Amino acid sequence: MYIQLGSDMAVRDSSILGIFDMDNTTCSKHTRKFLNEAEKNGQVITVCDDLPKSFLLTSEYGMDRVYLCQFNAATLEKRMK
């Protein structure tokens, strides 16, 4: 099954490792460091035009990706059910 992230972007639900709320998780310096490193490595894909509300960590075909999404984490979790 696929999860729609917006802007014609969808990912397989089996490849999702985690769904994280930007407001709650970016308070941690570890999360900010992780996102900065992912950006430097070209692993971040921005799906929205506005400020992102959540991010998804995925792993598929041996490649880790971070998707910045306009939907909040609770909405994405509901879409997985």
C-alpha cells in the first residue's frame, strides 16, 4: 500500500521507518543534527511548498530518505491504517 504525501508524491508504507512531528522533534539537537546531515547527503526530499509539519524517514532499496511533508504526523499515521 502507498501513503500519499502530497504534491503527487507517495511512498510505500512498508518502507516507512518513522513519522515525526517537526515541532516536537526539532527541539532536540540530535534531531537537528540528523536533518542537517541528511540535507548535506542529498537525502532530503521536500514535498510541500509551505513550512513542513512532519517528516518521514524511509528506507527502500538500501537508500535512506527523509521526506518533509505538509501534513501533521497524526494525519499520516491515520492514512497508514
